[in-house]
Amino acid sequence: YHAHTRWYRAPEVMLNQQNYTETLDVWSIGCIFGELMTKQCLFQGMHNMKQVEKIVEIMGYPSEEDTAFISD
């Protein structure tokens, strides 16, 4: 089911970053590795904003430097 692929998307992708790099793939690999270690899905959002909320809930808020790519 394709909606579950959202669970592995980096927050930058869901916040409309235009430049896709290998670092975004590392996020996906980290999510899958985390699931293998915990035997449960880490971030199960039903839509992009809920997904970002779940990530922040577990990982904490990013620094201003980390969010500098977001434009108004």
C-alpha cells in the first residue's frame, strides 16, 4: 500500500524541499533500521503534517539551522 511509504520519507521531502540528495535516503534507511531494532513502526502518520508531528514528537524540534531551507 503506497501510503505506508510516507512513513520512510524524510521531513524535508514532506516540507517540499526541492533538492533531493542521498541524505534523504539515509533517513529512510534509518527508519527501516529503527523498525528492525524495535520491531515496530516508528512514524505512522496518515498524511504529511501528521507524519511531521510524529517525527517531532519522537525526535524533538529541529534547530533553526536545520530548518533554514523552509521558506514562507
